[in-house]
Amino acid sequence: MHLFSRTTSLRFLSNLHILALAAIVFGGSAWFQATADASVFDSETFTLDNGMQVVVVPNHRAPIVTHMVWYKVGAADESAGESGNAHFLEHLMFKGTKTLGPGEFSRIIQLNGGRENAFTSQDYTAYFQTVASDRLETMMKHEADRMTNLVLTDEVVLPERDVVVEERRSRTDNNPSAKLFETMRAALYLNHPYRLPVIGWQHEIKALNTKTALAFYRKWYAPNNAILIVAGDVTAAEVRPLAEKYYGVIPAKPVPERIRIEEPPQTSARRVIHKSARVRQPTLAINYLAPSYRRGATEHAYALQVLDEVLSGGSTSRLYKTLVVEKKLAVSVGSNYSASSLDLTDFSFYASPQPGVEVETLEAAVRAEIAKVLENGITPKELASAKRRKRAGSVYVRDDLGTAPRIIGMSLATGRTIEEIENWPDLIDKVTVEQVLAAARAVFRDESSVTGLLLPKPTS
């Protein structure tokens, strides 16, 4: 799932994508393979009378807090023809309310020594501030204010639309890697809205306006469709009265059910080739449609996380050891799988050839490694090592104050529960070599894949 913020595009896969702080939950790099297990986060949760869920993660290492509000709505919930509306509204949420002028909330955060940002994905939109713990009430006051009192006029909306158009031009249209993966995503999903870019298609961004933004805001932004997460030098006893004072007084309202168009059976492999004079290093990518925790053959999700670790978990992983170290075909190679999507997700491979190695040769080698997995699966030794690395990653989960609220928020916004997150290490420990083989054979099917090639285009 791609994420876009006001200042950075937060996720594109591997060296072809920009890695987000909150891009992957329980998959990908080892430092982020963590869990909300009580012994790790010691999180507490309660629900306000208006339906807003609140999660508190005490962490008293420093007198600071991260305050986040997650809305259970993203780009995949947009109306047809309005791609980019969720991300556009994220920008506009900084344009003022009935009590604060445009940018004034941001200035208050700066005056209080804090920092802020926001990001949008296919499945959620989140806003956060990190400040000294004694400034938490100020953050709650103003974040709750813009949950219900946003003021938008053409005078602020239309110039910001031009900003988003330029953002798309600079990050996607002028970025060969982004162009390739945008097209690959559109090809991977034949019908589901995940095929649409989070930032939107340029011609549809240009059609967004004050009316479309306000309609989206009024439709989805409500306390009963939001999650408040506070992590840092606080306790649930301190957070509860503040949450009730500022968020609890906002009335709940009807929010539409998140009905997504179903993806039909896929029967044909697809291939995307993007050539550009800006490309200096060819790149190969192979994406397979895959189940998540919530959709598809969900019983495979944990086994696929283990397989991803075996294939791509560091310098001793299968892909790196074979294709970079031994055969010297690639300068970089890896895989990526994240199970935290509301709907289906993908299992991806990426590789970049050594100088003098044809990309076709590298592709054949990558496919040979996939074939080995399909034939023999993984070994008991690889399984044990992958589980050990995954569990070890949770030791570091609390080093970054922002990690816990991102993991928890991403999980809750895509349909999981605190209990499920807490049980994650035990579920990983139960994965068997037989389950990994079954998962690989269910997912690594040519007919549900897209292969992408990013190639240099000779200048004449």
C-alpha cells in the first residue's frame, strides 16, 4: 500500500521506492517486525461514548508524546473519477478551522517545540504531532477542532490543488521508478481500487475542488470512524479525561460501510516495460497478488512473512547470498510482503543487475530461485532462523517513540484487533515448513503476476 504525506512520498518498494516509517507492519525489514504484545507495548485501550477508540502506549524514556489520529478511510474509498481526493483532503486539513486560520495549528506546534506530519494510504489517513508531554492537551484540543470544524474556501483550496498537481509531477511523472510501479499496480489489480494511485491521476486531481473535498470530509471524518493513539510519557489515566473532554464531546454520525469492488479471477500474466533516458541502472520487479490478514487465503499470511524473511532477511538470505554473493548477477535483490491491507496485497521481488549482466539473465535467475521455493519450500534450519530474527526484531520496537502508534494504528485501521497484534509472535512461531510451501504455491502463480522492467532509453 502506497503512502503519501504532505512533504514526502512515504513508501515505494526497496531501492525503487521511498521507505516510509510506517510502511510495513510485521513484514519487511527486521527492525519493524514487531508486535503490540503487552510485554512490549503495555498498551491500554478504551472506547469513548461516541465510538472513538483510544489506545495509550506508556513509554517513560523521555518526557515527550506522540499524538496520532487515524481515520479509517483512504484512497481506495474514493468515489469514481475522484482519485487523489483522500490525499488532497489531507493537505487541506492544515488550512484552518472556525477558530484557527490556515497554518495556525502548525505554528502552534512549532512554538511548542513539536513536529507534525500526516500521510495517506489506500486504507487510512493519519495525522500526528510529537511534543513535550505537558503539551498534549493543546494537541488534542486543536486536532479535535479540525475533526469537525474544518473551513475550506476556493481561496485556499484551489492553490493547494496546484501544489498537489506539482507534487505528482515531481514525484511520479518525473520519476521513472515511480512511473513503472504505478503502471505495474494498475496492471496487478484488474478491478479493485488499489489499482489507482494514492496521489491520483493528474487529470482527476485537476478536477478536485472545494465541493469534492468537503463532501469527502463530511462523509468519512467522524469520531466513530477514527482511532486516537497516544504514545510516550503518559498513562491511560491521564489520557482518558483529556480524550473525553476534547474528542468525546464530538457527536458520532453515520459513516458508510467500506464496500470495495471485488477482484476477479486472474488468468493472464502481465508485463510492463518502462524506458527512460533518466535510467542509469536497469531494474526488475515481479509482483504477485497475495492474501492479507483480512482477505484472500488469510491462512497463508504468517507463512508468507516467514518466507519473505528467508528470501530477503539480510546478507545471509537466499536471494542475496545466491544472486549477489555467489553468482554475482545482482547489485541488489530482495523481496517484500506486508499483510496489513484491508483487502488483498502483493508479494514482490526486485533486483538490479551487476554491470555487464543483461536484465533478462537476472530475471531468469530470480525465477529459478522462485522455482526452487515452489519445488522444495524452505528447510527447517531456515524456518528456525527466520522465526528467531523476527522475534528479535520486537526487542527494538520501543526505541522509536513513533513506531508503536504506527504499528497499532495501521493494524486497527485495517481491521485487526489489539489482541491479534499481541499474539503475532506466537502465530509466527507456529508456522511450519509445510505451511510455507503451501503458501508459496498458492501465491507464486504466473497468471496472477505482473513483471516490470525499468530500462535505460538511449538518447539519439
